[in-house]
Amino acid sequence: MARRTKADGADGPVKLVATGVGKAIDGSVLLRPTDLEVASGECVVLRGENGSGKTTLLRVLAGMTAPTDGKATIDGTVADERDPAMRRTVAALLGAPTAYRDLTLVDHLVLLEATWGRGDGADERGDAMLTALEIDHLAERFPHELSSGQQQLFHLSLVLTRPARVLLLDEPEQRLDTHKRGLLGDLLMARKESGVAMVVACHDPDLTARIADRVVDIVPA
């Protein structure tokens, strides 16, 4: 697979815009119309009680769910995960990513690197990612051998390994202790500083205060 270039959507500025985005199914409102805008090097944090629609909004932004009201665009193009360019632009943690029972943690990261055309040095980068999350001692474990907190860190490693100009994260701090939330904050701040645009649903006030440029409060229907 060819190496990525700017034309592949892995580099350069980006803008994500949601205008009046809402979602209803069979008369049940999952998300009230919501506006949001985030550009390269910015982070918007979504706040709201469980069931308010934060995950639904993230799924619309990722192009995984079509809104019933409004629209979400990335660089002017309607968000649609079926679009290869969109998949090269957006990395999302919305639920548990697919994992393979017979692949170790580092095997998963090497596979991702190869999938996105970055085979050279994949083992070293995989080890570096696991080290940054302090789970490098688990590199040769299988996903089903991990605790819930370790699984969350592994899921984060899968998303952060992908090339992306946009990161969409649904409560990435869940099941992490205070120290690990600090590590997560370090990684997200580094991504912001590198020019990645981020939308993060978050319940942690300390993490929110650290990473957020703006906060959007989602009001339940």
C-alpha cells in the first residue's frame, strides 16, 4: 500500500461543522438540534447527562448515522463513513473497536500501521504507543486477557494509532484512574498541538478543563 500524502487526508487543516444536527427515530428524539464547529488544533468537549444525545451527535459527526435534521460536514463535505477520504480523515472511539482474539496488542497496532501504509517501523511505533499509555508490559497479551481499564487503554491505542485530522472520542476517560486520565490528557494535548481537531464527550471536569477550547452542553430531549 502506498504511503500517505496530504492528498490522502492525513495532513493539513480541517474544519468540522454541525448545523442544526438532530436525530429522531419513530417519533423519539435522540438529539435536539445542535450546532458545533471545530477546526484544526481545537477541542470541543460535549457535556450532558447520560442519554442526552452526546453519543448520537458523535456518530453523526463520524458519518455513522444520518441526522434527521441539519447536517454535519468536514471541509464542506457531508460526513459519511463510506467515503474513503472521510475514513482517512476521521478516527473515532465510539464503543469498543473490533479486536481479534488471536492477535496480541502489539500485533493489532502493527496491523493498523500496515493497513494505513506505514509498515516500516510499525513495531517500534506500536511499542511507543503502548509505552505512552503505560501498557507496554502487556504488549504480548491478547485483548481478552485484559482488565476493563487495560481494555480501555488498548482501545485508545487503536484509535490513536490511526492517521487522522479529526478525533471523535466518546468518554475516553471511562474506567481509567486519575493517573491514567493524566496520561490521556497528555496524549490529547499533544494531538491538539499537532493540529488535530477533536470532539470529546467527557464527564471528567479536570480533563475537560485541560483539553477544551469550548464546551457544548447537550440538553436531553
